[in-house]
Amino acid sequence: MNFVNTWAAIFNPGDAPDCYFDQIAHRPFPEPLDAYSPVNAWWLSEVSRLVYRLEGNEVGGRATGRTRGQILSDVGLKESLFVDAGGSQAAVVEPLDAGSNPFVVIAFRGTDTLLDWLDFNVDLAPVRWEAGGKVHRGFKEAFDAVWNRLEPARRPGVPLIFTGHSLGGALATLAASRQAPTSTYTFGSPRVGDAVFGATVPRQAFFRIVNNRDLVTDVPTLLEHVGSLRYIAHDGRIVADPDESTIRADRTRRDPSFDRRPDLVDKLTGPPQELADHAPVNYVAHLERAVSGSGTRD
């Protein structure tokens, strides 16, 4: 998959080209869920990207191209439930044929317009979280709108995976505090709560993936992150739990893909790297390359 450094890739991720799960179907999912898996990260980044895709029956949706269900079916999955309430959305993804390997993925949708993202970041005053500590008010309100409606998907004894990109990653983090999952993978998630809240989120099998200079992962500054970090360096390497000084030093190194953008207009008017690195498609491209072994940006 190619990197896409455009405004549309950031603020209209559901309009991405119809090339989901490219070269991925031959890699079984999930691999063991109790440790970080590059394959699991790749699959879940695609699910987190796919959930942005609007269906024809959604507000603003278009009945063109393949539906989420059709795309999932091609790789042996199905969307068994989609919740849309209070301006928040989440999809439940399961195997078409669970057989001896049942699992449930709950993928929370992030904001899909610049206006929505600005709305959430105006509404950032910390509020009390029932399990302990304080969390971003806008994130909590978005989470509360869908959580109870997802109860049918949360079945005893069935491995449960939370995932999401951007706001979706924040909601997945809140979900992990509310009900301990088997595994959680977030992509480009902002900070969600304070340190007391962070202690309510099981660190085991919680993986927070950050793409290089992704600006969203550094806000709101008064809150904290949770989980084990997988940091995508400027050259595509994925580094486990680097310290802050390592990240700061790496972020001074320019991403070579930005110097190779062929379109002059795109170079002059396109987004800065700090925003382009937040695009869901660019997370997928990095993680795909990590699994395929190419690893570096081109």
C-alpha cells in the first residue's frame, strides 16, 4: 500500500480507495493475543480504517462501491453489528465461520471531519470516570452514547479485542477500562485521562501505535497515555516503548516520503507531516510493510 499525504486522507478517511486488506488475507488473524503481534496490528489497523467507510443508509453516506460487509467477507469476516448513536459509531467484527477460533473485534470510529475534531477538542474539560480518575469529557460522552448498545457483542468466554483510530482509539481505551478485553490496539490515539484513570486500564496486551510526528497523539497535553507504545520511526522502523528523548530525536529526522511527492501543488498546499502522519491509510501502509519485511518508507 502507498502512503497518501493529502488533506482528504486525514479528514475524509472513509473515502479512501477501495483497496482494504491488500495482500493481507494470507496472514491468519488473530495471532496470539497476549503479546504484540505485527500481523494483528496490521489487521486491526485495516478494520479501524474500514469503519470510517460510510454506508448508503448513514447520514452523508453514499451507496457506491462495496459495503463494509462485502469488503470484510472477502477476508472471512463479517460486521455482525453496527451502532450509531449520539454522534458516535462502532462496528462489531467477527469471523464468518467462527468454528474453533471465535473472537469479537469492536472497532470504534474516529472523527471523520475537521469540524467534528474541533468540536471534541473544545469539549476537553476532565470529568470523573466511574472506575477512577478523570477523563476527557468529550471522549466520555462519545463513549457513553454507544457502550450499552454494544453489550450483545460482549460474550463470556469469547476473546474480545478493542481497536480504533484517533477518537476511536480514545474510545477503545475507555472500553478497556470499563471491561478488560483480551487485547487492545489503538492507532493515533489522543491522550484520554489522568494517571489515576490510567491505572484502571490493564496494561497487559494494550498496544498504542504512534506514527512518527502524528500531532494528535500529543494532545490534550494535560492528560496521559496508557499502554505499551509501538512507535513508528521516521524511517519506518517500529520501536517498542522508546523513551521521550529517543522520540524527540527521531522526530527531528525528516520523513523521506515527503521529499518524493511528485505533485508540486501537493508539495505546496498539502498537509504538514505532523497531520499527514495521522491519516489511517498511512498507519496501514507502515504496518503492512512491517509484516512484509520491507519496513522502510519509499
